[in-house]
Amino acid sequence: MRARTWIILGITILLIIALTIDQLTGGGFYHRLILDFWPIDSSRVGPNLVASAVQWFIVGLVAAVIYPPFRHWIENQFNGLHEKMEQHHKEYLQKVEEKHQQHIDLLKEHHEKQMEQLKKNNGN
């Protein structure tokens, strides 16, 4: 990652740690933040408008920092998976078709035997 990304990530982690400490010590900042900050209500005046802007800024910042590396990690983890699945699917379909053909052959054989028996019985 670039240095700027690390700085933003570090600031975000420090903010989370500060809010966690505030919550654990019973501080009022976290309580006030939740009242004005989350969830977004339909009121768009005064502090709620500012809180909504701050919230979307933080959410956007976190998404911009976390999403690209996570997406690349996922792509690297599943690299070639599509080809492997296609190959597996082809092999599986081939096995199923072979089994199906075996059943068809058995049914044809059984049908021929049944028809021979019927012809014998009707001929007598």
C-alpha cells in the first residue's frame, strides 16, 4: 500500500481505539456521537445535517481505503478458479453421460429380453 493509505488507515484505527476507550470509560462523546450520528434519521437540519455529512465522509473514506486491497486479495485468492470449475463441470458431465448411456443400454437390453419373452408366449 502507499504511504497515504497507511496514514489514513492509521488515523481510522486510532479513531476507533479512542472511541472504544471512551465507551469503556463511560465517556459522553461516544453517546453524543451515536445520538447525532447513527442511524441517519430524516431530519436534515442543524447538527443532524453535519453529522450525516461527517458519517458519509467517514464511510466513504473507509470504503475507499479498504475496498481496493480487499478486492485484489479476493481476485488473487480465486485466480484460476473459474477454469478449474469449468474443467470439473466438463468431467462431471462426461461421467454423468457415461452413466446415463449405461442405463440406456441396460434398459434396451431389458426391453429386448421382454419383447422376446412376449413373442415366445404369444407364439405358443
